Amino acid sequence: MITLAVFLFIQILYPIYILVLLLGIILVKISRNKDAKIGVVGPQKAGKTLFLNALNGIWGTKPEQTIQFEKYETIEYRFDDGTTRTFKNCKDVPGSNSFIRTTYTEILEDSTDLLFFFNMKQYLENPDYERDVNARLDYIYEVRKSINKDDKSLPVTLILSYADQVKNVRKAFLAIQDKLSKKDYGKMCQNHMYPINMEKEDEVKKLIEKLFKK
Ligand SMILES: Nc1nc2c(ncn2[C@@H]2O[C@H](COP(=O)(O)OP(=O)(O)OP(=O)(O)O)[C@@H](O)[C@H]2O)c(=O)[nH]1
Ligand SMILES: [Mg+2]
């Protein structure tokens, strides 16, 4: 009798279990395939437009300084293996200070990925530059808190550009990581830091792959 009950129980529950599992897999796939909306922020000449140009397949032209908020409605990026990924409403912000308050909130509210670019050499050698970067990160941290985005809902990825201009990339990377680890806002970017020479196409391609290839 008990054996029959167990048998029936398994017969009924097993298909349900498989169905739930399949549904879970489908839901995960759908959520991973969602179009990414990238917001690109950071101080002037940090490589923001170079990055969005590369995503758009534009390489080898020196970007003009960005003087107004730019939106890219749809970007279809093709990886080296032929697979593609769609990006919607990507936003490029001028690096100058006056754009922080007017644009960062909108970007934080409407992006799935926030990339923060800054010059790693300047950060380590120029206290004014370091203060400016820290103030921007702190502002992002405060805005995120105010719009109830927890750390996982909008990761902030730090792109440490000008890796070609520091003597020892690893040492510079660790020094920046150490400085940031002491700040509250530093915690939102822990484990999301990438040193790079933004002028090298292969490095930028690798970065795009690392960040956005599923
Ligand atoms: N050597 C070197 N130069 C870089 C790097 N990143 C940016 N640059 C230089 O900085 C210039 C400006 O890059 P952009 O991508 O336009 O900078 P941005 O962050 O968009 O600057 P704004 O539009 O002023 O906010 C580039 O043309 C490069 O000459 C880097 O990693 N290494
Ligand atoms: Mg720009």
C-alpha cells in the first residue's frame, strides 16, 4: 500500500517537477536576453565616447569632445564569433562637471549597466582629479540609495583607462582598489574594475566581450 502511494506520488510529482524546472530555465534565458541599456559616465577624456563608438563598430577616428547628452537608440554589436547582442538607449554624457546633476539621475534610473570611466594615472597622481572622481562616485552612490537601487540591481563597473600610461598596471590597479575599498561608494564597484588602454581595439573588444557576452 505504502509502495503504491509512493509510486503514485512520484508519478504525479515528477512531471510537475520537470515542468517547473523547464519554466525556470526559460525564464532565466528570457531575462538574460534582455536588451542592455548602458549608461557611460565619468570625467572628461576618459574614453567614454571611444567605448560607445567601438560598440557601434566605429574605430580609428578620434572622437570630438562630447558637449551634450547623447542617446543611441539601438546598437547591434557583433562579437568575433558572429553572435550579436542588442543594446537599447545607451547614453553618453559629457565629462564636464555641469552635467553630473542634470544627467546622472536619469541615467541611473534608466540603465541596466553603468560604466564609469576614469584615467587611472591621473587618479593616482593628481589629487584634484582623484577628488573629482570620488565626488562623482559618491553622488552615484547617494542617488542609487535614494531611488532604492540596491548594489545588485545596478552594478557600477569601473573602467580604468590609460593603463598604457602607468608603469605597473597591476600595482596601480591594486592601489586604486585599496583607496576605494575604504569608501562606502567603493563597495558598489568592488570586483567590477577593469584597467584598459582604450586606444587599443583588441583590448576594447575583449572588454566588451567580458562585460556583455552571454
Ligand atoms: N593613451 C590613451 N588615450 C586615451 C585613453 N582613453 C582615452 N584616451 C584619449 O582621450 C581622447 C578622448 O577620448 P573620449 O572617448 O572622447 O573621451 P570622453 O570620456 O568621451 O571625453 P568627454 O567627451 O570630454 O567627456 C581619445 O581620443 C584618446 O586620445 C587610454 O586608455 N589611453
Ligand atoms: Mg565623450
